Amino acid sequence: VAGEVLLHAGEFTRVVRGVTPTPPAPATSEQIREAEEETDIPTGPLEWSRVEISWPPAGCGQGTHLLLRAWSKQIKDGKEIEEPVDSELISGRLTLGVNTLNVEAGRATLPEGSGSTLPKAVFTPRGAATELPAKIWEAKELVPGEGWRAPRAVFAGSVFYVQGPMGIGGRPEFSFTQQPAELLWQGPCGAGFLAPRGMGREYDVTLSLNGQQVARGKMNLISVAYRTPQPPVVMKGQQSRFGVDISGLENLVQFTQGRPVMTTVVTNKTPAVIGNLRSSTPGARASGETITYVIGGPSLMGGLGAGGTVQLDGIGTSRMAGTFVLGVDNKLDPALEQPRTPLAPVKQ
């Protein structure tokens, strides 16, 4: 296309290869109707199943936007499944306590003065008679600092914050080597994202505003996988092995000043079924119904494998026949998971 033209809302131009665009002109009602038909997303009635919101931190500033995530029930291969709803289809009303907010394309603007207390949330989809209780995930705390900052590491599929002069007009994007993180909220203080479920390793990360890169750095995406018998059923007196495989821990020891990079605690939720938990992993501590694994720092257990991998092993003996349940709590050192690591500004 030869040349360019600036269009305002409600104006049209005609573009032909190799020809300068025509001057902007007010759109006719027929042009508007045709344009809307071309961009409409065809869809049948949705059977909404759930809605979630990630609550922003208190004190982020006026004009903070929430981004709703929703799922619907669908039938696939004769089975009922749950599928994410495209953000463009998430429109309606969001009731937060005494406040009612309009939702367009999955976005709603918080009223001024919204604090850290989580209100009761209800979403009413446009055109639907039913109301959906919305689950609100609690906010993390803001961390003082200057410039663009991000965590040094995050668990795959977990929430993290990027802090810095975000403003309220642009849409921020954050990518792990071209794998985008999902935007959860944005405000003058920064933005909340959901990390992609990628391979556990160190990534080059970029922050963009309105499609233009503004900062870059490095972050580790940590992947955790669990090994348990399937199904987790034991007979009386039977031994059962389990494990936790972690990847993406390379190059993190240098940021924790001698503290453990990560701590994993496995808890026996069914002590009547299984007991006598123990582990062959060097340095693991078994106590009662828990096993604690300390990874990195001065008590580095067995060292990290290639790519920052570690395998945590455990075993238990059944007390009676039945199904056993184990809980796992993984925690990173605060220096890694808080947005304290500077991102380098990109020269424009």
C-alpha cells in the first residue's frame, strides 16, 4: 500500500494494493452494518459454568482494570467438558458488593477507593437470566522500587506481578520467549499476569505496551510434576512410592544469599490409610505425616541436574486398604517470587 491515512472512529477509507488510500470520510450506515457483520464472532448460547477474578493490590491507583476469566460447559465426544470462554464474549454486569460494573470484552474498571477487602462478586452475562458467583483470588502485596520490575522466577501456571509505570491507557503484554502470559489486571502501579504452562527453564522475557517493547530481562519458569500410583489405591501392608519432579531451577542460587531456593512439603491427608512416610532423597526430613525437602542454598540436596532439575522421592506404608491423598506445598524464596528484579528498558 502506498501512503497512509489517519482514521477516527466512524470513518472509512478505501485501500487498494499500490494505490494511495482515499481520504477519510464518514461511514454510511450500510458500511457500519457490513463491518460489524464481518467482525462478529458467531456463537450459540453459552452454558456458563464459572467465573474468576484476580484481585489487584490495594493502592495501585485510579483506573485499575479487572479482566474476567470464564468457562462454559460443552459436550465433546459424548462427554461434558469445560472450555475457556473467549474474552470478547465476556460481557454483562459484575456486582462487587454494593457496586455494579459494566463488563465489555472481559474488562471492568474498578471504582475509586477499592481496597484489599474482597467483596462478594456476582457476574450476570449479557442476555442471560442466571447469575454466576465469581471466585476472587486474593491480591499479592506491592513491593517498593523504581522502574520496571518482575520476579526472577515463577511457577508455570501461577500468578505474578510486573510493577512499574504502566499507566491506564495501554494494554500491557508479557512474554516468555514468545510464549505470552495471560493478563489478569492492570493499573497505574503495574499488571498481574498468569504464567504460561511451558517447559521449566530460564527464559528471555519482554514487556510491551500497545505492541511496543519497553523492557526486557530474564525469568525462570518452574515446572512441577507429580508421581503417584494411578489409581492411588493400596492394600493393607503395601508400600507405595511417590515423587515430585521439578525443573527450571538453574541459575537461581545466586539470588537467595545462601537461603534455600525452594521448599517442598508433602503432607499425608489420609493417615488412616497410609503412614510411616520417609524419603531416600538426601537431606529430606520426615516428621509425623510430612516430608520436607529443602532445595538449594547451603543444604543443597544431591545437587541440581542438567537444566536445574531435581527429583524428590518418598515412600509410605499402608495401614489399611483404601485410597490415599497427599498434599504438596511448593514455596519459592521471596527474593525470587516478588517483583524485585529490574527489567532493562528498551531503547526506542
